[in-house]
Amino acid sequence: MDLVVGLFCTWALDYRPFAGISQERFETSPFANSTFTPPPERLLNVTVGEEFHQIPLDDIRAFIRPSCQVCLDMTSELSDLSVGTVEGEEGWNTVIVRTARGEDLLRLAESKGVLETRAYP
């Protein structure tokens, strides 16, 4: 049985120019971790080595891939489950169940204690 899990995506960065800005700002180490804050903050939080930094999204918008400007499936509508962050509640993701197969897997994961779920208003 095949299962498709899709991710929410509003855009992706073109690696080469983005790697350039990261090397320019953080000379030695690549990012160990990165997360985007939801609006209104609009920051890229990055950990470089042991240090935490914040980069305003306006500083990296120029590196968004051109194809992202015309994306027709930002929430993975053709998947069995779509997963991502809507309002950025720490420690939680939003899951959209799109098929019976996705529903079955989600309920199985809940029953096995692999996932904790709660309703989202």
C-alpha cells in the first residue's frame, strides 16, 4: 500500500545564492537548524555552531525560486496527508487528512502512541 504525505510549502530558496549569504554572514559553519517564524514576525531563525541568529525574511526574499511564484499546490492537495505549520504553534504541526488511507494511518499512529493529536479550530 503506497502512502503519499505532502508538506505545506509557500516557497523554497535557491540554494546557491542563499548559501552565499549564509557564508557571508556566518563565515565558518553551515546552519545546524533553521525555522521560519509565522507572520507578523517573518524571521528565519538559524543556529550556526552554538550561536542563535535571526535573519529578516526581507533579506532573503530575493533568493526565492522563480517557480514558487506560480505554485499550484502549496498544501499538497493530491496527498493522503498534508502536514505543515499554519500559525506556528511551538511543537505542533497541522495535518489535513485527504483520503481514507491517510485517515487510517493517522488513527493507527494515534492508537500506537506515535502521534498526539488534537482538533484545530
